[in-house]
Amino acid sequence: MALNAFAIDAMIPALPEIGKSLNIARENDQQLVVVAYFLGFASTQLLWGPLADRYGRKPILAAGVSLYILFAGLCAIAGSFPLLIAGRVAMGASAAVTRVLVVAMVRDLFEGEAMARIMSLVFMVFMVVPVLAPSIGQLILLVAPWRAIFLVLSCYGLVMLTWSWLRLPETLHPEYRRNLAPSEIASAVVASVKEPLSRGYTLALTATFGALVAYISSIQQIIADAFGRPEILGLAFGAIAAPMALASWTNARVVGRFGLRRVGHCATVAFAVVAITHAVAVSAGLESLLVFIILQGLTMVCFSFASSNLSTLAMDRMAEIAGTASSVQGVVGTVGAAIIGYAIGQAFDGTVRPFLWGMTACAITALIIIVLTEPKRLFAGPSAVGEQIEPHAAAEA
């Protein structure tokens, strides 16, 4: 998961330098360096999932990370903006294997509240990295050009490839192996879409992650242009991301006591309330950089509590087709979030208003979808399930 966070967030401080180096005419077009990665990330998930359901998690993970290393190197030597964007799409397409297989491997071993606890720890890693990545990107830029960031990403991918091959066990249950017959893949895809929890919570996550993509795409311009403080981008980004990591760790502690739905649904309500409050405050002329960091940090804390629980609920009934289901959910969520985030980012007009009202719309939409998905189980307490499926396998992992 950290491969993705570094690939996205380490680039943020380099966007202006990339724009100058590759002669990007419109400043907003720099956002494509981020958005292209998300689009590539969505493009291959339906490939990785069925392959992992057939051949196992470990060899498919190794193949995807190997390609990630290769395409990070391509980005490092890109001589034009179109080639860089193509390389970013390919990087995202390769890294998609991590999103699909992390979720599938956790689902192989856990279910219910136990799965939510593990997913919270996974998301904690995903949230801790943004605290560090922009600062690491800025440190690299102090001693080397922006291309060096991609070389660092390639080296980090090599470390992850070596570790996962030597240390990661195979988690796919032998009885769950599926063949690659088109009819069987299609039936698994249809099952993922037709199952109400999978469908509903995937759509809710799409809206939620749309807000995250908008934030990542816009934060450099917000700090540098709207507030005129480009020198503190890394500090501001870290100040907002650090509480997200703490929220993920806290969620792992409380979800077993209060339940997936109670924590996830309450967090989505809070997400909407804080987002609305922030947007109204800006519209009333009360915005400052400190206010932005505090309220945006609170908004993203709510996002952290919501995201890990909603993703667990989406996979709740998908054990037998975990790889394919994770792929389908990932494609829908990533494509939708990239489109939503790009649309919000392109509305940037030198102020934070378009971003904040766009985030508010995402939060409200997610809440409405949840209400429509499970109107009779809103804020329900812990379920009867939640035990580890294979304690020995989980311990080994």
C-alpha cells in the first residue's frame, strides 16, 4: 500500500518543477501527473483479480511490482509531458496489483470486525506515508532534479518486491482457486455487482475517495496559490495526514466494540457535517491557512474512520471470489474517484471554495448511498462474526 502513497504524494512538491521542465502551458494541467496515475490504477484491476484467484496472490503480486519498477524508471527518463503521463498511467496500472491483493489477502484470512481491524492498520500505513512523502520529495528536490524522485520510487519497489517474495505467505484457500474461463470470470463480476452490500458500499466509497483525489490533486495549488505559502506545503500536508493515520489506528481499537456499521455510518455522517461546516465558513469569509488545516484535518479524520469500515462492508460477502470482487470494486471506485476528483480539481479558481463545496457534495452523496443500501441496519452494533478464519495463517502473515 505504501508503494501507491509514495507514488502519488512524493510527486506533489515536484509539480511546478515538472511543469517548467516539460513546458506545460496551463498550471492546472500539472494535476494530470496525479490523476493519470489514478486512471492507470483503475485500468488493470479486473486483470489482476482473476489472475490472483487462479494462480495465487504471491506470483501475481510479484509480477505487478516488477512492472511498477520498470515504469517508474521510464518516468525518470521521460523527455516530454505526454510520455510522462503515459508512464504514470503504466505505473498506476502496475501498482493496481497491490490494491487488489492487499484487500483480497486480508479477506482470505479475516472477516467482519476482525477484517475491519486489519484494514484499519493497512489504511494507517497508507495514511502515515503522506505525512512523510511530500517532505521526502522536497528533500530529493534539494539535491537532485524531479526525475530522481522516480528513481527512488523504483528502488523502493525493488525492496518491496524482494521482501514480499521472501517473506509473504500464500493466502489463497486452495478450494477457492478459479479458472480463467470467460464465463466464470463474468459470473464473478456479475455477482460482485449484483450483491447489494458490494454494490452499495462500493458506490459510497467511490464518492468518498473522490474527495480524497480532489484533495491530493488540489493541495499544492491551495497552499501555494490560494494561501501564498508554497514553502510549507510538506508541513501542511503532514499536519492534515497525521491525524488520518491516528484515526485509522483508533478505528482498529474501537471497531470490534462498536461494530462496522455503527463506526462507519457515524463517521460518514461526521464527514458530511464537518465538510459542510468548512464550506460554509469559507463562504462566510472566515478562512485562513490555520483554519483550513484544522478543518481539513478533521474532515480527513472522518474520512479515515469511514473508508476502512465501508471497504470491509463491501467485501463482507465476497470470500469465494475475493480477488475478482476486489478488482471490480477497485475499478468502479478508482475510475469514479479519479473522474470526480479531476472535475473538482479543474474547478480551482485561486480560492478553496470549489474544492470545499466539491468535497461536501462527495460526503453527502456517500451518506445518501449508505442510507439507500441498508436503511434498516443504519448504525447497527457489532455482528456475531468477526473471528479470524485461519489464526495460524494470520499469525504467519
